[in-house]
Amino acid sequence: MAIRLPSIITAKHLLCRSNLFAKQAADVPKGHFAVYVGEREKKRFIVPLSFLSQPSFQELLSKAEEEFGFNHPMGHLTIPCREDIFIDLTSSLK
């Protein structure tokens, strides 16, 4: 009798499932990915893949999963926070 554990979708898998990621891959430099940030009006940011290993960025992704799940109606990775908070966070990660 085998015990099945729920699979964990990694951030990379999440990005690959995004329709917009697939459509706009050509204009995203290698080693980066696009996210949309904002509470109402969304702004597109291109961030390095290295951010995926940062605990503070992982926290933002967890919040995005809680709010939107993995099947966002707009078809792309959206982080539900204010732009200024996102910019402050990512500026400290560089």
C-alpha cells in the first residue's frame, strides 16, 4: 500500500503553466521571467530567476498563490502587492 503525497508545484512549474509566459517568452531575456504587480492596475516587471531562491520573494509568490491560485483568469503570474513595495523588495535582492 503506497501513500501518495500531494505534489508541490515549484515556482518554475508555475511559470511554465502560465499562458502569457509562453506567449511572451521571446521578449523576456534568458534567465529572467515576467510578473505582473499591482493591486488594481497591473504593471509588468522582468526579474531574474535567481529571485526564486530568495525567501522574501518566495513569500510574495505564496501570497499570489493564496489570492489567485495557479489558474489566474488573466493567464499570467500576478503578485498582489503595491508596486512600491515590490520595487523596494526587489531592489534589496540585487
